[in-house]
Amino acid sequence: MLAVAAAVVTIVIVNAKVYSPQHQVRAYFDALRDGDGAKALGLLRAKVPDANAALLDGAPLKQSVADISDLEVGAPVQLDGDRVEVPATYTIEGTLHTTSFELEKSGTSWLFFDRWRFVPAELPTVEVGVVNENEASLNGTRVSLPEGKNKFAVFYPGSFEAHFTSEFFAAPVEESVLTDPEQEGEARLSLETKATKKLVDEVDKQVRGFLDGCAEQAVLQPAGCPFSASMDRVKDDSIDWEVTKYPKVAINPSNGTWVMEPLTGTAELNVVEIDLFTGAAEPQKLEEEFNFTGSLSVNDGNVTLTPVVEY
């Protein structure tokens, strides 16, 4: 009788620890932490959607669950028939989350031990978009974004972060936490790419160089320049231009390219004007506000600004 009782107890313990639905859920989380996408997919029995699979294995998969802590797998809740729902609670960066997994009894092993498996579902996706670029970093992995966007199949739960960084353009980190396969409508990472300080400084340098070159022309109407003056007669060697207010450079995305906001500045002209009737020489100081635009080209690490001056 003691032997029978011990055997019953053993069966109950093994059923609860090794063959329980909770054990399957824990095994699934272990596979995610190991970056073993094949094992996780086999356990979950999920359908992979028509999406990029870059996050389904290896380092990107590990990264997606790196912030999961305080995992607790709860007791199964009976559903209809041989199905149960197993809740898993955990924190991501201090925030409490719960993900529920549906499992079904699939038979027994050795006549006594229940076998459980996940009810098949489809993996969710994370959408990533970036302004004026065709790639980004997603969970530490470089990914392709044709025409600035792409969709990625992911395991759940997980946290996902994307950013874009280059010499002249960058987008700050965007993050999203996905805890349920039905939540994918909220799992979008939109990267707002902007010009870096290095690019703005380089364009500003070229703008100033262009305007300084205009100011060096000792004529009333400097060629190809946005400022000029009209006078009847001046002393030739008295013409002196000076840019007193340089434009503020701002670069923005527009229709798949990068454009500059209209450039506005102020130039000052010091000149000696000759009166046509008396011949008297009168020093003049004129201030003129000017406007112009420019086309911007950024290729292979080279920045070229082409000023566009309308007459």
C-alpha cells in the first residue's frame, strides 16, 4: 500500500512539474531567452506570417526578451473541453504585464502523464518605418526597409526598439512592447529622421562661404548673388558689401528627399554716391534683406549645396 501511495504521489508530482501546461510555457520562455527560434516556434506551433523573419532567431530574439524579469507562470484556468489558459506575469522595465497562453491536452505518456501543447495561432508582426531611408537598426540588427518601411514577424511577449544613425541623418530610438498576438496594430515604430548637427554645420559653412564670396565682389550687383543695389553713379573703389545677418539653416524631409527652408539674411552696403547734378560725393549706408533657396545633395559622404537665386 505504501508503494502504491508513493507511486501515486510521484505521478501527481511529475504531472505537475514535467507534464503540466505551465511546464510548456516555461520551456517556451527558456527558448526565447536562448535565442532558439526553431524550438520556440515548435513549442508554440504558430504560423509564421508573410513578413521579414530577422527577429525570429539568434541575437535579435534574445534582445526582444532581455528586459523581461520577475516571470511567474500561474495556475491553468479551465476552458471548454481539454483546453486551459495559462497566464504568465512579468515586468518589462518596471511595468507589469500579463500574457495568456491557450493550451490543449494532446494525450498521455506512459498511461499516467498528461501531454499538453499550445493551441496554434499566428505570430504577430511589428511594422517599422523610417523617413527618407531604406534601412534601420532593429533590436541591434541592421534590417532592410524597402521604400522606407517593412513588416517583421515576432514572438511574443517582447520589447522592440529601432533607430537610425548615419553621419548626416539620424532618428532617435523608438520602442514598443508587444504582449499579445492580437496587439499588433499598436506595434509600430515610426522613425522621424532628421539632419544631424554635422550636416547642418556643413551646409551652414557652405552658405556662409557663398555669401562671403558675394560680399567680396566690389560691384553694386554681385553676380549670381541674392543681394544687390541700384544707384545712378558711385565712386568705383568705394563699394563695400558686408553680410550682417547670415541665414539660419533648416533641413527637412519632403517627398522622399531633403530640402532646405528658404534662406533669409541681411547685407549692408557702404558706398560713396556721386550726385549727378552737383558732383558732390556722399557716403551712403544701405541695409538690404535678401532671400534665396538652395538644392542639397548628399552622396557618399559628400555634401553639396547649390544656391538658387531668383531675379
